[in-house]
Amino acid sequence: MEATAEGALSTKVKELIAFGIAISVRCDGCIAHHSQAVVKAGATRAEVAEMIGVAILMGGGPASVYGAEALRAYDEAASAAPGG
């Protein structure tokens, strides 16, 4: 899948993100798929356990609303950083 292809983030990181989202939105089919995908991507049990902690902390979050705000905040912080 193009969204999980290697890029600025590794496939493993992208799959860990997807797996965390699957957990927080309580999607059984997604959990089944991404549990396999993170193994294939080389994620360790420790990495998955840590990601699960974050998924539990966030509970899914309203990503559609705050995603754009987070990107805007990142852009502002990056431009204010030395060399930005």
C-alpha cells in the first residue's frame, strides 16, 4: 500500500501508527491486519507494547479535526527553529 511505503517515516513506524489507531478505534479486522503487518515490518514486542500504551493514552483522539491543527503547529515550530 502506498500510504505505508518507505518515505520520511519507515514502513515499520507507519504500521505501528496504523496499529495504534486500529486499537483506539476498536476495529477487530484492522487489529488483525496490522498485527501481521507490524511483524512483517520488523517491529519488536517491546515496540508494540510501547505503542499500545500510547494508543490507550490517546483513545483514538479526534484526528480529523486536530490533524490539520497539529500540522500547522509543526510548520510554525519548524519555521521558528534555528535554520528553519
